[in-house]
Amino acid sequence: MRSLLLPLFILLTAFNVQSREIEVVVGLDKPPYVNSASDSGFEVELVRAIISDMGHSAKLLYLPYGRTTKVINQDAVDIALTLTPSHAVSPDILSNPYIAYQNVAVTRLDRNLQIDSIEMLKTMSVVAFQTATSVLGKTFEETLSSQPTYLEIAKQKRQVDMLMLGSVDVAVMDRNIFSHFKLHDDRYKNDDVVIHELFPVSSYRAAIPNNELREAFNHSLSAMIKSGRYQALLEKYGLEWSGLENVYNTLSD
């Protein structure tokens, strides 16, 4: 009996040595994707599940989105979330796409603003999420980056407040984040808005400098999508994915 238990003990010991706590940088509150107060949200739960399937545990660090690339480039953490090749990180360390956002321009219906192109935003006051000029394309950057009426802020709830309370003409942000904040504020939850679909669907990746960790992340992500657990998580958080089906169909490739 002792000879049979010894190999099992060695196996369990080796597994425990390999398992560790993975430090992950997450952006500030952007429900339904991230809610730091309750340590929940679609993106939080998704990444926790992926890392758990890899045999590790996750320690989430909530930081302003603008600091994400700095901490991962300094090797201060294992993983940084919600990045694209246009951010200031090496494309070689990026995972496969694991999430997609649909950024839109939102206006109040009573303002009766006609917006058919990104260039039309130049004459308007616009508030957007941090790094928007880096990830929303060259036209957006050239149109707005030097405009005195353009502002990027970390707290996306403030974006919604500024738009709905009349401080700005346009808010540029993910449609699900906007809907969440609007519907949970009695001051303006029943006010009508217009969604201007000026931007393509954006898929985002995780920055993972360690090659083995990145490969394991990709493998676990693919398995989660193929098993249906990914879709179940989308449905749990009631995310609107109009037009995103083709994006998610490619995530497991």
C-alpha cells in the first residue's frame, strides 16, 4: 500500500508546485463586464474560469485603464486584460481574442443630432473611455485627439452622467456598459437616446509575457467556447451581441 501511495504523493506535490496565484490587471468598474465592489462581472468571471481551468487561482488588481500597459510592460503582473495590438505592448505577448466590445456613439434623442460619420464628431463635445484615440482607429484619432471639447475619463459611469445630464453632446463607449449605467439611474433611465454605430466590433486580448502561460490561456479559452460555457456566461449577464456572432465564432479557431 505504501508503494502505491508514494507515486500519488509525488504527483500531488508536483501539481501543487506548478499551481500558483496569477496576478491579473483589470480595468475599473465597467459593468456588466467588471464590478470591482462585488468582484464580479462577465469579464471577471470569464477570466477567473479560464485561469481556474489552467490549474491556477486569480488575484485581480483593479487599476485605471490608462495604467494597464505600464504595469504589464514593467513585468509587475502576470496578465493584463482588454488590450489590442494598437496599445503600447508587444503584439508577441498578446493572447487570442477573448472578448468583443461594440463601441458606439450615444446622443440624447431630444438633442436631435445627426451623426453619420466619425468626422461629424469634430463639431461636438465628446467624452470617451481612456485610450479611445488609440483603439478606435486613425480617423477617430485625427478627428478628435487635438479638439479642446474632447475628453477621455477612466470612470465610465461619469461618461453616462455627463451625456444624460447635458454636459456633453456625445458619449463614446461600449453599448452594454452604457445601457447598464443608464438603466440603473432613476434620474434618466427612461430618457430616450440614439445609438450611432460608427465603429466596427472590437475584439480584445490579454497581454501575457510568459509563453507557457499564454499558450495555456489560449487553450483554456478555446475549450470554454467549444463546450458552450462561454455562451452560457454571455446569457447569464444578458449581454447584447447584435452583429457579434461572427466574432465569437472565430475566437476558438
